[in-house]
Amino acid sequence: MPAFNNTNIELIPDFPYDLGDPNSLLFQTDQTILTTNLNLQEIVPNQKERGCDSRGCGHFGAPRGGVDGAHQGFDIIATPGTKIYSPIDGVVERFPIPYPDDPNYSGIEIRNGNVKIKIFYASATVQIGQNLKTGDPIAIAQDISAKYDGITQHVHIEVYVNDIVIDPEPHFTRKFKRNNAQLFLGLGFGLIVVAVGIKEFL
Ligand SMILES: [Zn+2]
């Protein structure tokens, strides 16, 4: 079975996926499900990642307390009341809750074939069983800083393929601002190097 690095693969929407098919575009290597065709649209307009704050970091795999010890999702900045949009076509499967002992926070789960998306700290504005198109409004962001003082207001998204959690970040069709900033810094540095190089020849 071929192994892929999924970070630079052209993504095409093609649901549902099938891991059992050796010709499938999905392969599993070292605990990571690699998908060649999973596209996620941003769930907040011009979405930005939470990054790090006094409470920790929002990227996938960031250290956490508890049994797993690692962040199972990806945090996207959203002030309370912000509309959240569906990242995929799918069906509203249920409303999972992030904290069994805290009724102030809720979530939404969307499924399409082998792909399952959970979004937490968002109160659903759709019904269970409802069919969704990518970009449909689905929920309203809740106030997570009321629970964790000082935390960046955000919603938490988890993505599963065949019930194995994956890092959502590489699958968003619009890359995060941080990546663009790094790109421009890189380009700027490259131009300086070229300019200095030309000057040497003059
Ligand atoms: Zn999170």
C-alpha cells in the first residue's frame, strides 16, 4: 500500500470514501489517515486559527491534560454570536456535548460517508437529519472564555475519517493567515537575497 504525505496533495471533493478498497484514494500510515480528496471550507469567514494563549495552543496535537494528553481538534477564532458554516456537504447526525457536566456548551456533528465532523462550543441552528450543503449556516459560537478565563474565543473542530481523528488544518481550502504571512516573509527575504546578489554583479 503506497504511503503519501498528505500536505501537498491536490484535493478533490469525492464522497464517500472507502478505506477497504485498495484503489481508494485513502490510505492509512502510522496512525494517520491520509486523504487525497477531503476538502474543508472555512467555517467562519476569513477564519483564523486560535494559535497560542495563556491557556494553551489550538493546533491539532497540542499538549492537553487528561487521558489522551493531546488536542484532538483544531481551534478557530470565533467571538460569541458568530455564525458558523458547514465545512462539507453532509447530514446533521447529532448534537454532541463537550462536557457532560456543563450544559452551557454544545456541539454539532455532521457526516458524509466515512467523514465525520464535530464542532464544539457552538449551538446548532439546524435540525438532526437535516441535509447540508457546504457553506450553509449551522450554528452560533458560544462564549468559551466564560469557562476558561483568558482563553481566545474560539470554536473547536474535529475531523474523523473512518472514526480515526485527523488534523483538519491541511484540508481547509483557504489556508490560514499565518501561512500567508510566512509566505510573504519568505518571498520578501528571497527578493532581498536576489537584490543583494544583483548588486554584487554591478
Ligand atoms: Zn480545541
